[in-house]
Amino acid sequence: MATIQLNNDNIASTIDDNDILVIDFWAPWCGPCKAFGPIFEKMSDAIEGVTFAKCNTQDEPDLAGQFDIQAIPTLVAFREKVMVFKQAGMLPETAMNELITKIKELDMEEVRQQIDEAEKAEEK
């Protein structure tokens, strides 16, 4: 599956329309981004049931700002519209496989319950 190019116009629908979404925030001048790009593309072709998207932070600074991207590359992952992972730095292929396996195995009912409990604790 080819990666989706994210922008302000399609970010909401991309999150809403995909059960699992993995986003690579990158820039063309970034050496580690260039090294990670082929790994990300290979994973997007090899893994079923996961949508892969890229956001060029140079072209989409507002979108990068919405996600508070401080360093690139940064990976962000959503499961059922909930951000479940965010980490700067490139990952090797084996770590990417492990990450996606763990995301697929998440009990989203439990995740939502933990989010609710954390939000209630913050209100106090």
C-alpha cells in the first residue's frame, strides 16, 4: 500500500477513516529522515491492515505544530482515533514490526478507560 501524503485538508479524515494509522513526520533536508524513509515505505508495502502516512514538516508546518513535533523523524500512531504512540527518532525494521504488533494487540476498551481515569484525575 502506498503511503498517504498528509496535509491540513486530509488529516482529520485520515485519522477517522483508518483503524490503525502510522504517521512519519519528516523533512527533505533531514539525514535520519532520508535513512528512515525506505524502511517506512517497505513497511507500508508489507503490513496489511495498517495505513501509513507521511507529513513533510517543511511543507506542512501548521500540521507539525498541531502534533507538537520538536524533532524529526517522529512517528505518531493512532488506533481507533486515539493517539497511542509518539516518539522522535528512526526505528529499525524489527522495532517497527514490534511496534505495529503491539498496537494491533492493544485492548482499546482498556485504553479508553485509562484515558477517562486520567482525565478525571486531572479535573480534581
